[in-house]
Amino acid sequence: MRTGRIRYKGDFQLRYCAYARDHGMTSEQMLVLDKDRCPDALLTPYFLWLSGKWFEWGQLNPDREVHGVKEEAEFERWLDQRAPASDAFTCECHMTLSVKGHRR
């Protein structure tokens, strides 16, 4: 179910689009890759990545204690302005999965 707080671009959340872009892919390509790498826990790499980005954003914004509508909008703007990762396949979310024995 879509809520008013989560913004979409087509069928994908804007945050998922940022995740794919950070890996140098389209959202559709990222979904295919994650299905191949982690078929039993498809969104695990995305959630690991997203959690890491919230932590990173929080380090840059230490005054923020609550994730309200304003903070979520600021976080999404920050994600949108980030440059793609220089090496998508060594990102923390996929390295964590490969160490735990998931397929590569």
C-alpha cells in the first residue's frame, strides 16, 4: 500500500531508485541483480544499503533525532544529490551478503 509519505517514480520508491543509481543501474536492473544474488531475501541488500545511508545522513545531521516528514524529505534530497558509488560490486550491502554465504 502506498502512503503519502513515500514518494515513487513509476513503480519504484525514490529511495530504491537512489539505491539502483548508487550501483550504476536502473531500478529494473538492480531488482534482477538482487533476485539473482539473494532470491530468498530479495530486499535485504536494499535495506542494508538504506540503513547505512540513514546512518551516514545522521552523522552529517547530528541535531536530527526524529525522522519526521521534513527529515525524510531532506534525506531523499540528499540521496538524490549523491554521486553513484565508484565500485558498485564492492558496496557494503552486497559484500555483507557474499560473506554470509549468499550467491554472487
